[in-house]
Amino acid sequence: NNLWAASNDGGIDYYDSAKGKFFHLNSLNSLSILGFTSFCEDKSGALWFGTDNGVFMADTKSKRFQHYQHDPKDKNSLCDNAVFTFLRDSRGVLYVGSSGVDIANPDFEKFNHLRLMVKGKNILENNLVWQIREDRKKNIWFSTINGLACYNPIIKETKWYKYDPRDSSTVSAQSVTGIIEDSKGRFWCTTAGGGFNSFNPESGTFHSF
């Protein structure tokens, strides 16, 4: 197995296990990148790197990069250049989180903006998405600056959990930074300023620690 590593100074290193050597890829040096925020591998074996300057896709065979950016004139471009997170779900669908969520089309050449409608409002629009995760029931979870969203991609159902200072059973802060499902099927989430929460998806209630 080979290893890829991305650093805060915009560098990418590749370890070739067959040769036992590291290679530094400098093809991105001419671009203005403050650092890499996330990366993942798609079903074809290509690697996707999220940055403050869009998304870079690395062909692991040719070691060549393709750059994707937001273009206000192109509805199939990224919704924002500041990318925070990726998810490749169990069906091979690639989600890209920024100030909204994009889904790459099957040939990874275009992006479709995901719309999660709650009471007539797209809750992902201009909403910073810190993390995207899939649970064992194939639901997709979005940890955002404006709460936690659960999306069932099969039946297109969305549940939105927001902070309410008058209700102690809601999440303990408006910005939810991450969520994880443990081996027993329990959910835990972190927040910005509200500490750590356990979450019961059956009742929709949270308990803060």
C-alpha cells in the first residue's frame, strides 16, 4: 500500500512502498494555497484534496492534478473555494463540504449542489459544513455552523437539529463541528463553545457533558 500526506504549507508527499521512497509533488507550488484541509479517495482510486483554493484531484497512476474551483458563471462548479471536508459514501457518491455541499457527478467532471429543504428553506445554502459522515443505516450527517442535519438519500428525507437556549434537550451550541457513531450504535457530537454531546436519534434529544 502507498501513502499520501498533505501539509499545511501546501505540500503533498507520496510514499511509494515498492521503492521505499518518498516523493514530493511540487506541481502545485505556483498556486496560492494556505494549506490542505481534508482529502479522500474516490471509487476509481483518485485522491481528492480540499484547500482554501478549491479542490485538487490527483490521478494516482499519472501523478497529475486537476483543479476545480467555484465559477459564478457555471452552475455545475463548486459552490465555494474554501473546502472543509469530503465523504465518499457506501454507494461511491462523493460529497464535498464548503459553504454548502456539492455532489460530484459519476465521471467527476461536474458538481451538483445538494439542497436539503426544511420548511421551504435550503438549510445548506451559505452554511459552513465542517464534517460529513455516513452511519450504519446509510444516513448522511452534516455537521455545520448552523446545527446538525441528517439526510436519508434514498427517501430524500431531512432532519435538522438546532440549538435552542430554552431547551436543554437540544444540541448545546449552534455550531456542530463533528459527529461519530460508536460500535454500539450510539452517537456523539462535538460543538464550538458548547462542549461534548451524546445524541439519541430515536428521540432527537441531546445530553451535554
